[in-house]
Amino acid sequence: MFHRKTPQKNTIIQENAIFVADSHHHGCYQETLESLFLEFLKLSKRQIFLMGDIFDFLVGPVKRCSKDNHRALILLKELSLKHEVHYFEGNHDFLLDSLPFFENIHYYPLNSQPVRFSFNQKDAYLAHGDVFLGWHYWLFTRLERCEALIATLNLFAFCLYPKILAYLKSKREKKKQHRQKSPTDFQKFAAHRVCCYLKNYSLSADSYIIEGHFHHGQMTKIETINYIGLPFFACKKKYFVVEYADNCLSLKEFESVKL
């Protein structure tokens, strides 16, 4: 196990920092990362926040996962040697902190999220997004990370692994179709998410919540709290870059090169 970097209590989100969420890359069927990481390697040094589900199926102890995604992981390691990379564990990519590719990355497992950052003396709470979803989801996250399940997947990878990939691929396509047919009432959703945070934390006025997972790609203000839902990169090929304007954090949308 490598010694991981731990951010200071008030790690500052810098201007020009990049946010990417839910690229759902998999080397066998959804190659979304190679071109993106190559883009980022050309940039001057900055912070990069990878907000979970960057890989569609990457479980640290499952050897087949690393093998299938090896090229993207090599590029991720190169990225971490040039930039300050922050990686938030998602529900598709987890238990990654023992992988050598993550040696120079600030890594946040689910049980440490949300993580508090700051800018201009304001708080920003960052998470993949699958927090405060009830005890059923909490139980699911524990089960999918249990050693017995992972050992079974390693032992029977020849038959289980292809079935998992087929299911995830099908699920991703359905999510794309659902977004096109059923636009979400984002304002109502954001109000619910802010309420979940307020039940668990004392958020100061003008705080920010930044999440992926829900694939909205919108931002709003609920009373005094700013909520930012990051876009579904696997579908939209869009990421955000931090800008400061009028003492506020804003995210400017950029489109990656076509893959």
C-alpha cells in the first residue's frame, strides 16, 4: 500500500482547475479518456478534479479491470506527475488506492466524501454524489466492496466479468436515451440535494456543493447555497474549468475533442 497524499484542511480550489465526472471509460467498449488525458497533458500545471465514475468498471483488487484499462491508467499516472490530481471514488470505480497508478494522486474513498475545499474563504463540498442516499444504498456500497465478492469475481472472471461488462454497456446506453426523453426538474432536484447536505453539515452562506453521479450539467442557487451538478462526460464530452468572477466560483464549460 502506497502512502497517499492528504490535502490540508483548507485545500484551495485554484482558478483554471478542471472538473470531469462520469466519463465511464472502459478499454473494451467506451474509450473516452485517452484523448482527454492527452489534451490535459499539453496544459500548464493545474488542479484536475476527477469526480468519480471516470472508469465504467475499475475495482482495484480485480486484476482484469486494470488489464483492460491499462493505457488509460498509464496516462492517468503521467497526468499526476505533471498536475495536481484529485480523484473521487465513484460507484463504478473504487478501492483504487492500492494501485501503483495512484501513487501521486489525492484519492478520496466514498466514506470520506464529501470533502471540504475552499476558495476566497468560502467552503466547497465535493463528492462523486452517491452520498446521503439512504440505508439501502449504504448497504449496497458495503456489499460491492466486500472481500468475498471481489474474491469470487477474480476466481470466476472468465464467466462473470463479460456479463458485468455487457450489463454496464447496456445501462449506459439506456441512460443516454433517458436523458433525451425525460429532462429532469433540476431546481427541485438541487433543492433536495442541498437539504440532504444541510441535515448532515452546518453549511455557511454562499457555500458550494459540487457533485457528479446524477449527470445534470447545470448549476443553481438554493437560498444561500450554490449547487453544481457536473455533466455526464460519457455522453456530452464536456468538462468544466474554474473561473473566479465577482468573488464567486463559476465553471466554464469546455468540449473535449471528438473521440
